Amino acid sequence: MMVQDNKIKIVQLFDSYSNFYQPYIPPVIESLKKMNGLKITVNAFNGKSDGNVVVFPSYYRRKFKEKLYELTHRLNHKLNYVEIYFLQKNIDIIHIQHSYLFPKVLGLLSLEKNKRPKIIISLSGGDTYVKPWVQKKWADFYSNYGNKVDAFITMSEHQKKYLNTKWGIDNAKIHVIPISFGPRFNNTPKKPTTTKIKIVSVFRMCWEKNIDGNLRVIKHIKESGISVQYDIYGSGKEIGQFYYLVDKYGIQECVNLIGEIENNKLKKRIRDYDFILQLSHSESLGMSVIEAQSIGVPAIVSNAGGLPEIVDHKKTGFVVESYEIEHAAKMMIKLWTKADQYIEFSRNAILRSQDLFNIENEVRSLITLYKDVNK
């Protein structure tokens, strides 16, 4: 255990920082930096060094320094520049935030555990549910190195179970720490709109999000004689499927693709909607659903992955099978027409989301993990 000045030296490792699609991570990092007993450094491979992040040298500079290190040290295992850097800095823990950077620490994982920093890797849903099925490097990583990693962080209990049962990772190494929407804030329950149902989705255009199922819910509401507006925030490789299905189902006049906007602007807009809809086929947790509930928007989600863990069925929203299109539509219409019940759902959503998914909980869980791993 390499502890200096009684502080645990922790590197948060990114590809780039903070130029990524998740705006929720920097506030967590900043909160961790303020904690006694931790010394947090952010390292990245791309971008520019400043007061918040130290960017590694370019590829060729790293290769030159690796060669120089080889010539001056006897090595049983070849180490790359990053691994050498962490050893020389006496880092206690490397927390890999961009999981696809795992090849950068395979040399360290080949060393004896007491001669290297501890390795923690945060996993996205795709790292667990999709990539190991189609990418050999991920399957091999779990098989050959998975139980050498000191800790994996998953977003949900479902993701943890999948990682254990499908890819053989020891349950004791998997820690469920849901991502947070930010600090707690005061909010009041909202009322449903009166002239039409306003529905929102926030997701990437990909097969996992069940584009077809979400659109067929809108089609059913329209065919029920209810005026409906459906706005989608996001983009992605399956955007062509979206346009084709909107045309096929004849719902052009009630569906709007907004695209990507800044998270702060999105937060302000979401409260204007009556429901957030997410009938995903695969989902580690569902950050947009958490965020919508935190400001009082009831959710209709599928029972895929971690979604049932963030929606309390018949209290903060509804959980259905991803193919239960008509059922999802009917439940939304029914709740929308009962203002008192809707307000109660909105109140429950605020209380539950603010209680379970605030930044204080996430930071507290991370600190506990860091201390346990560093023992």
C-alpha cells in the first residue's frame, strides 16, 4: 500500500476531460477533491493541461520514454509510459472513468498486487451487455484480467448480476454506485398539461433504445384520439430508422427530433413535459429518467436492465415489457386524465429521485470504495 502524508493518492483517468457527453462526472470529481484523506488528480490522453487536468505527452514522446525506461530498468513485464508514470508517482488507486482505456493498465495488472496501484474501472451498460458479445478484446479482458482488477463499478444491481453470471467477475469485486443527477434541490410537484400529452425521450439513436417501440406508443396515443406531442433529444447512427418509422406510422405532425442540446438547457425544458418515455431493450440505469423524475416528471420505462431500479412502479411511473406498447399508452392516458393522481406521482418521483440519486450519495459511496480497496 503506497500511502503518503496519510492521503490516498487517486488518479481519475480519462481519454479527454471534460470533453465528453456526460456532464455529471466533473461535479463528482470536484466534490472528491474537497474531501479530507484523498488526493485527487485527473489525467487524460487528449486535450490541454490546465489546473483541472494533466494531459500525457503525445504518443511518440510516450514511446521514447518507454524505451528509455526499458534501457535503464530490468523488467519482468513490459510497461507502457502511463504505467511507469503511475509507479513513479506512487499512485495508490487508478480509477479508469473511460472504461475502454483498460489496455493502458494491463501491464500493471500483470504485476504482483502489492507492487502496483489498485485498479478500479467504471463500466457503461455497453461494456457489460453488448461489447463482450461482439468484441474479442472485451471478452478476453474479462476472461484473463477481470478478476485481477481490484474493483468494477456498475450502475445497477442488474448490471452487476449480468457481469457476474455472464462474464465471470467475482461478485465481491463489483460495486453498484449509481450515477447522480447532482446536488439536492427544492422542487414542487407538477400538474399535467390540459390540451395535449407532452412526452419526451432523451437517448442515442441505437437499437438498445427501442426506437420502434417508443414511436408505436405515440402512434397508439394518436389513434386513441388524444392530442400528443413527442420530442426526442439526441442523435446517433440509427437516425435513419427514426425518420423511416415516423413516416411509416404517419406521426410526422406530433413527433419532433430536437437533437443534442446542453444539459443545463435540457433540464429547464424537461419539466414542461408530462412524461419521459424509455422502452429500452438494454439499459444499465437511465440517467435521463433519473433527472426527469428529480424535477417531477413521471416515467414510463421498460423492465430492461436497471430501469426498474429507478422507477417505483405505480408510484413514480410505470414499468412495462418493452413490447407492451398499448399498455404503456393506456397507462399514460389514464394518469394524464387524473390530475390529483398525476400530482401524487410527480411528488413521489421528486422525493425518491432526490433521496436516492443525489451527488452526496455517489461521493460517499466512492469514498467508501476507495478506502476499502486501499486497505
